[in-house]
Amino acid sequence: MLKQKKFFISTPIYYSSGNPHIGHAYTTIIADVLARYKRLFGYDVFFLTGMDEHGQKIQQKAFEENISPKALVDRNSIIFLNLWKRLHISFSKFIRTTQMDHEESVQKVFSYLYKQGKIYLGQWTGYYCVSCEENYNPAEIIKSQDNIMLCRMGHKLETKSEESYFYKMSDQAPFLKTYYQNHPNFIIPNERANEMVNNFLNNLEDLSISRTTFDWGIPIAENPKHVIYVWLDALMNYLTATGYLSNNEELFQKYWCDNETEIVHLLSKEIARFHCIYWPIFLNDLQIRFPSTILSHGWIITKEGKMSKSLGNVIDPNVLIDTYGVDALRYYLMADLSLFRDAIFSEDNLIETYNTQLANSYGNMISRTLGMLKKYRNNIVPKYVGCVLKNDEKLENLINKNIELVQENINKYSIDKALNCIQEILVEANKYVEDNKPWELAKNQQKQELDSLLVHLVKVIQVTTTLLSPILIEGSKKAVEQLNFDESFLTLASLASYDIFNYHKVNDSKPIFARIIVEKQ
């Protein structure tokens, strides 16, 4: 018996100082879609997400609201969880860094690395960004026109000097450069690896990993006036969520200790530095394997540029779900926006993609096929007898080829290209109908030809519904109900045969994706 392949995928844990926006939704939907596809392909999947709940920014935000930091993060974790429920996010675990088991394991990690001589006590002086939770040296800062010091994200910097524990990193740049060169798929896209080398690794310094100017964090056991820097704390969630250094390391042993597990960290490009540089150094010193791939996607921007509260262009995914439905949002984000570059979010494009690809192409294929089955065959799918029409074989070959291409593209994290392959099947199927003119086949009593056309169209619905099911959570269920099957029907194994349809009775069709009509102003 073949060993089941394992897939571990994580989002970054989201900072708990505010409400989720479209960027949070985008990252999490990507991870969910990849997790669902891998389950469809037969993998054992562990999908991790959660909340990053420590740090100065949270302490300040709680003070402004006159509540405790714990009350703030408790409230915000519920807000995120409610959105994930609405978006049908199928995570295996939702971790919070305020959980006791996480905090205890992080303290153990710090103590181990301190005893190994990887950490030392010193004095840190420089610029600090509260928003990014990141130190900046003079070479990295940006001066505004009015001489205000800004970080690379445009946030105002503070000047600080404090006692700090430092992590020895300055001598690890050659090792990382070599690893990048020898493992070209470690960081995707490759340009992100080049950014790490050119912008950071060539001047890598030891990392300040503790703070004394606030106390909302995990205290260092050896020196409790220091709390552990949020990025050492946060990055460890990928291990602690699986029980690392706890009383139950079963999941850690299952996924992290198996070198054949495909481990993917999915994150936006502004936090690539922490994952591509600091994280592998931590893992190397802990003698733990590296992730297979760090998938660093681009930003969602608007026509005004990067989203910000000051510009008033922050997009609330809840509003989009209320307006267009969850399937429309999930599909648009996966079909129109490539992971590997920045993408402009546009409601006009969302509507166009929905109407063209879901309402007109996929939805219409279902209603058209089931309508013909009702009209010509009393809702009974004919028996498959092979290729009868001259273009039956062409359609079958395209279906088989594109099933494989979808898998290949998903395994390369190219979700948009996978969806193009699915749409190609639907486009060819519509052409197949127009070429064969079922209304004339019925009129001329060409029973065998009409039967073949109908069963091939049902196969198209089965294949496209199965391949779209990781994205269209609600629509795929409705399609399966109209085909009069249960959800066990949505498996790759079931796509290999036509016999599942022989004399099967389908239900009447109902519109699954009604067109969105925009009233002209």
C-alpha cells in the first residue's frame, strides 16, 4: 500500500490589533483552496492559521480603548473566527500566541538557544517601528519631506535605546545564500529570494529579540523583566501548534519530523524577511528541518495604491460577502489575482468574472444540460456506450488532459492557471453543443447520438464541479444536489468512469449563479 502523502500549510498568524481586511481574507482563502485541493488529491492535510497576540502595538491599542490587552485579543480573535466561518475556511487548528502551551514552549526554545550560546545580552540603540514590530538601522530608514524618519512601509519610527538580548545572526548569511541557491523552490517567487540577498543578507546583523519597554509578551524565564520579541514568539507557532516541546508531540513528529511532508508557509511579501531569513536560522539552530516552500504572494492594492485607513480604501470582506456571496469572492480572488505579483482589486472585475465564468459558463452549462435531460429523457441520464459523435473523443481527451493540468498547476501553486484549464473544458463543451445541435438530433430521432451528447455533458458537469469544489463551497454543493448525488461524488477517483451515470435520475435544475445586473447610473 502506498504511503499517504502529507501536506502542511500555514498562513501567517494575524496581528490582533484590528479588524480583518481583504488582504487577510486573500491569504487565508489561498491557503484554504490549496488545502482543499490537496485533500481532493488524496493528501493528509494539516492547515494552520491563528492570531499573533503579543507586542507593544496591542498593549497601546488596549490602553487607548481602556481595556486589558487580553480582552482586546479575545475580542479580535472572535472577529477573525467569524469571518473565517463565513468564508468556509477549513483550518485544522487555530492557534493563539496567548495560549499557555505556546508560551511555555517558546520559553523553552529561548532557554535552549541561550544555553547553546546563540543568544547574548547587550544594548540596542536605533530606530523602531511599533506598527511593524521591527528594528531599523540608519541605512534602512526613509526620510519624509519634513524630515520625519519612516520605515519602508511608511510608518513613523521611534528612537530607542534599551537593554536587549540578541540572536547571533551576522555570521549566518553565507549559509542562507548557499541554501537559497541549492533549493530554488524554497522561496517562491524567486525574485523574493533575490530581495532577501540584496536588501538584507549582504548586511545581516544580530537580531534584538527582547524588549523591556512594555510587558505584554512572554517573559524570559532567566530574566523576567524582558519579554520575548514578537517575531521569535510568533514564528514558533508553526512548531508549537503541532505540540513541539509539549507533553504531546504527536503532530510535530507526524509532520515536521517526516522529511517527505510538503510544508508550505504562505504569507504576504512585507513579512518575507522574517520567514525567509530569521525563521530558517531559528530552525537550523534548533536542528529542525526547513519548510519545503515559503510562498510569498503580492499585495492586493486598489486604484489609489496600497490600502490604508488614511486613504479610506481598506476593503471589508464582510461587505463583499453580503453583496456578492462567498463563492463569488473566493472565485474572483483565485481566478483574477496571481499569487506572484501585486494585483488591483476591482468590484467591476469581480462582477465581470462572476458573470462570465460562473453565471454564463459554469452555471449555464448545468442548467442547459439538466434542462435537456428533462426535456428529452425525463431526467434520466442515458447509458454511456463510448464515443458516438465525431467530436466525443476530442472532448474526452481534453477533459482527461485538463484534469492532469489542474493537478500540475495546483502543485505549482498556480491556482489561476488551474482555473483556466477548467474554463477551457466549459468553453469546449459549449462549442460541442453548438456543433452537434441537440435540438436537431431530437427532431431527427437520432437517439444514440443525443444520448451520447447528454452523457458527455453530464461528465463535463461532474468534472468541473469536482475541480471547482475547493473554491465554490456553496455552489458545488448545489450542483451535486441537482445531479442527485451526495458529496462523496466529488472525488478524483469518480472522474475515471462514466458508468456512475448509467440510468441515473437527476433533479430539475435551479439557477446556481444568477447574473449580477449592475444598474447604470
